[in-house]
Amino acid sequence: MISIIVAMDEQNGIGKNNKLLTHLPNDLKWFKKLTTNHTVIMGRKTYESLPNGALPNRKNIVLSRTLKSLPDAIVVNSFEQVKKLLDEQEENFVIGGAQIYRLFLPLAQMLYITKIHHVFNADTYFPQIDFSKWELIKKIFNPSDEKNKYAHTFLIYKRKK
Ligand SMILES: NC(=O)c1ccc[n+]([C@@H]2O[C@H](COP(=O)([O-])OP(=O)(O)OC[C@H]3O[C@@H](n4cnc5c(N)ncnc54)[C@H](OP(=O)(O)O)[C@@H]3O)[C@@H](O)[C@H]2O)c1
């Protein structure tokens, strides 16, 4: 199964200058809890944006047409090749960025969206979602606090049958 996990602002913004829009420790904890011990799939730019390289305790797959290999991740050079590597019985998380979300959105069965209740000056956006195809199964509102500057909501959607 393919799942998408993303943190976006009120206008679907996801990044700026190859970085995340903000630092929300509560969202990073949520991301870690959901993805640990699973496969994560990302684009080369997102891989390069990670402060310490591949994410620990996860099988990291990086899509790139320019890289041949990486010391800490599996590099694949086409969408078809990634699909062959995935175990359909497992939950495989697509973790961005925009190019990779666009490739996988039509195949995803689950969407884990962290909606950040703010509008940033983003330069990278999540593609439009046709919500008529998705059923909201969980909604958890998190107010801002001393560690998390912006209020945000964890939303879990399942693709309708
Ligand atoms: N808010 C969030 O949840 C979140 C999550 C992840 C990322 N982000 C943000 O998103 C931004 C990066 O997104 P992005 O769209 O610019 O880059 P990206 O999707 O991370 O990576 C794009 C790269 O992936 C490779 N690629 C794309 N399609 C491919 C295909 N069909 N086959 C093989 N390789 C392919 C190419 O690498 P080569 O150029 O090497 O060929 C391409 O340059 C950053 O600002 C990052 O912080 C936000």
C-alpha cells in the first residue's frame, strides 16, 4: 500500500528554498511515529534537504535521474523501478517533495496531512487534491504552544472504494 505524508499550509505550500516552511516538533514526532520501521520514498531534492542524510530505522528510497548511488539509501531512477521495489502488504510512505507527491498521488490509498494553520511564502506546493475521492477518518487539532509556533491539525484520509 502507498501512503502519502505531508505537512502543508492553508494554501498547500510545502517548502521554500529546499527547506520545510517551519519547524514543528509535534509534527516531526507524528511523522517519526508513523514512518518508523516502514519504507520511505523521496525525491533527490528532499533527500538533500535532510540534515543528517537518510532517516534512521526506515528503508530509504530516493528517486533521481542524476545520482547513481548513495551510501545510506537505495537510489532508483524511474517511477516504474520504485513500484517494483515496494512490498504491497506493507505501508510505504511517500514523503515528498512536490514532484514525487505528484507522481504517487494517483496511486495512494492513504493521505496523512498535517494542515498548518498559517500561510507562508512558499515556493513549492502539494498538488490539488480531489477530496470527493477521499474519506476523512481522523482529525486531531493541536493548538500552538511554546515549542510549536503554529496551530496545526493532523488529518487522515482514506481513498474511497
Ligand atoms: N512539507 C512537507 O511535508 C515536505 C516534505 C518533503 C519535502 N518538502 C519540501 O519540498 C521541496 C522539495 O520538493 P521538489 O518538488 O523541489 O523536489 P523533490 O520532489 O524532493 O525531488 C525532485 C527530484 O526527484 C527526482 N525525480 C523526480 N521525478 C523523477 C522520476 N520520475 N524518476 C526519477 N527521478 C525523479 C529528480 O532528481 P534528479 O534531479 O537528481 O534527477 C528531481 O530533481 C523542499 O522545499 C522540501 O523541503 C516538504
